[in-house]
Amino acid sequence: MNGQEYLVTINVPPLLEESVVDCLLAIESADGFSSLTVSAHGSEHENLSLAEQVAGRKKQIRFQMYVPEQQLSVLIEHLKHDFSGAGIHYWVMPVLESGCI
């Protein structure tokens, strides 16, 4: 691993999936990414439909990607600019090691 890398995880509402895919493909700092459907659980219910409140979970699309330290702020600022107020939740964690086996 050359330089510090970070694992960026982004949870988005399903309606935004294609827009986020297009955005990430256009950003050079996102050198490939994975996506999967997840169930988000939490205590805040005001943004949940009645069915989601009964089920106790909300369907989300999760994107994960490795991002070099020098490109991390570019990625986050781009997402904030394009999706402000869209209900996207993200977190960033340092990668201690990665590779292919």
C-alpha cells in the first residue's frame, strides 16, 4: 500500500442509486467501487414510511470504495455539492492493509 488509503462507505436511498453511480464513475478519486442493498436500522422514524416503521428497517444502497488520502476531501465535497439534503449517510475509516490473495 502506497500512502494512506481510506474506506469510504455511503448509504443512499434507493431512488438515488443510479445518480450516485453516475457521480462516482465521473469522479477520478473513486477508482472503482462496490454497491449492495442493505437494511438500515435506527431509532429515528420521522423519515420512514409506515411499512418501514412496522418492519423496523429501511432499504438503502451501500457504496464502498478505497480512496487515497489526497483525494478524500475532493470526493466528499463533490458528493456534498451534488446531493445536499438528499439523506445520504457516509463514514470514512482508515485502511490498515489491503491487497489481493
